[in-house]
Amino acid sequence: MSGASKEVKKTKPRNKWTAMFIEVVAYLLRGYKVEIIPEYELYKEPMRIDVVVIKLLEDVVIDNTLMRFFRRHNIVEFKGPTDTLNIRAFDRVLAYFYAYLSQNSVVFSETAITFVSVRRPEKLFRVLQKERGYKIIESEARGIYYIVGEGQSSTYVPAMQLAVSSELSAEDLEWVGAIRNDLTAEYGVELAGKPEVAGEDAPLREFMRSLYFANHNIWEEMENMTVAEKKFRKYLDGWAVRSGAAEEWKQEGWEKGIEEERRKNAKAMKAEGIDANTIIKITGLTADDIQKL
């Protein structure tokens, strides 16, 4: 399909989970003529939509299980594994939606809201059904639900859907489902070997690195999983070859290369606000090493 998405505007996301989700959205929409606006600012105060996707060719249907639902203007809210999608969060997104409408010349029927939550929001579903008069309708695709308003008690939005990323089974949504903090070491290694991560100029290489930092349990599993550790070591070696670092590592020795990689990872984790004890456990560095970073 012709056309290409515009470059994602340089706005620093508020948290790593939103940053990873935006990166996956940009990847899934590559090749489509869309504009992607992360952390869309509605006012000078911190009132921002996670992602706004505007289809620049309005008649084009996006060939993706989640994004076929998209209309011309799309408000997308992502809730990571440490976030809660409750009724307050739901109402806040509705407020953002109407604020977006008020600031832009948008045809009301050409708008839609998409919620993506790592965890299934059972309490929200109950409140929407019992107190707000909504119907929750399962789509044909596992893990995706349509939120349909009924009667005058419901806030009318032309189209709303909610995806529970931990339930998704569609192949074209694997990377959305991967944005979690409970990945197994085995699955982490499997993801790391995919061409989107391991290939030359792979578009999701940095995403995968961030995902590893967010899944401390992977490193903890490695301590007791010899086979997985060997696979991961092989993967790191392959990554070094593909990234052009292999020659440097050969000259300086594998162990020195690993030491530098540990320090680089520790510095990144320190910048993310991860506590020193966790960094020590994951990287094997000393407290003095971490303090000097």
C-alpha cells in the first residue's frame, strides 16, 4: 500500500510504557499515510492524550486487527501494566476527546476512541454496563471489545473500542501484546530473534532494549535457566555483529565488551529511576560502579 507515515513528533513521553506503545504504533502504521502525534497537548497545563492518529487519506482502511476500527481522527489511550483503567480514567479520556473536538475542525462522525490496557478492566466493564448504560460487545478478534452507548444516560461517542493487550492473539498485534512487565525469559529471547528487532536497521531494536529493562524478572530467570542464558548470550553476540560492534568486541575481548554493555545498561536503568539494588542484581556491578555512572 502506498504512502508513508509522517515522522513521530519529538515529544518526550511521560513514562516508558507509553514510549514503548507509541513506538509500536509507529511501527504498525509504517507505510500508511498518517500523522502520529504522541502526548498531544490540549492545554499548556499537563492535559495530554497518549496518541492521536489522523488518517491523512481518509478512505484508506488500515490493514491491522486493532486499527481497522480507526476513523479519520483517533484518540488512543494506553494503560501499561502498572496503570489502572477505571471509570475516572475513562471519563478523563472522554474529557480529552471533547477538548480535542473543541480545538479542531473535526467532523464528529469521523472520530473514534481506542483504549489499550495490559490488564482486563473488569470493574470498569461492570460500571459501564450497570451505571452508564453501555454494552460491551466482544469483537471477532480475541481481546478486543466494542463499547456501545445506549440511551440518554450514556455519553455519546461515535465509536469506542477497548483492547486488552494480554488477551490479544492476532499475529499483527504481537508487539502490542509484548508491552508487559511479566515476560518470561524464553519469550523474551524469542522476541529478540525476530527481524523487527534483530535485522539490520531493525525498527524495534531500541524498543526491545527498553522492554528488557522493564522486565527485571527476565534477568532473574536467567540466573536459574542455563539454556535460556546461553540463548540470550548468543542473541547478544548476534546483536553485536548486526550493530557493527563485533569487531570492537573481538579486539577488546568478549568479557570487556560484556562489561561495557553492563555499564551502558546500568546507566540507562539508573536514568529510568530503577533502584540501585535492582541494578546490582541485574547487571552484576558493584554499588561503587553504579555510583560512578
